[in-house]
Amino acid sequence: MNQPLSLDGWQVWDLVGRLGGQMRVAGKAVLGWDMGAAFGLSRALGLNPMVVAELLPELEAVMVRRINEKIGETDG
């Protein structure tokens, strides 16, 4: 359904999978990824920094919304 359509997209999607431990959290809310760590990892993986800068914030917004929704469901 919502699969990456390019090699760059797949590489950023792989990067997202590696960022599980790089979250910024306040209390019970997820604020986002540690973008310094995310971009450092993307550089180490040799990813195109412009592609990462374009795609990662969009993916981060979805991740934050979905995780915080799940947290809200369990607190209810």
C-alpha cells in the first residue's frame, strides 16, 4: 500500500527501522526522533542527506501521532 517507490525511499525506510532507540520522550509522550542521531546514522550509512531531510520529518510526524495515540489508548 504505502511502500517506498525508489531506492532512496527504501533506504530512508530502513533508517526509520533503525531509530527505535533514538526517541525523544517527555513523560508518557513521544516527541520525535533524536534528529542529530538520525542524521549521523544516515551519514554513516551513506544515504543522500537531501532525501533524508525531505522524507524523515514526514515519517517522524506519522510515527509520533501513531505512538501517542497508542499510549492514549492504554492510559484510558
